[in-house]
Amino acid sequence: MQLTTNVCTVDFFPEAFIADEGVKRFQKRVTWNANGLKSYSTVTMSTARNEWESRISNGAEVTGYHVEQMPRSEYAPMAC
């Protein structure tokens, strides 16, 4: 899902799809409209749902949907 305000655009990309359980986590990308800077994080399904509800109730518009994972060329978290 992609949510847009006059300040930033927030994209949620599914991290993985588990056949019997669905999507459990999302890669979240926040892009600041003023300067194009980006911030990345991983969020759980419950956190994503809460954030969607909060942002939409505060005036954000749904401007797109992501059904594919975020390209690894853009964001690849380190594994420990």
C-alpha cells in the first residue's frame, strides 16, 4: 500500500507471503517530499494496520498498492 500526504509518501511492501498464513511483515519506506530523503524499516502486520488506520484518519490518501516485494537493489537489510 502507498499512502501520501503533503509531507511524505509511505510505501508498505510485503516482505514475504506464507501460503497458509499470508503476509506477516512489511518493508516500510518513508520518502520525504521536500528533499527526497528515504527511511526504511520492517514492520509487523499489526503495526502496519495500525499505521494505515492512523494515517488515513489523519488525511493521508491511498495512492497505490504493492503486491511485489521491494526491489533488493533498493533495500537489503543486513543479517546477523
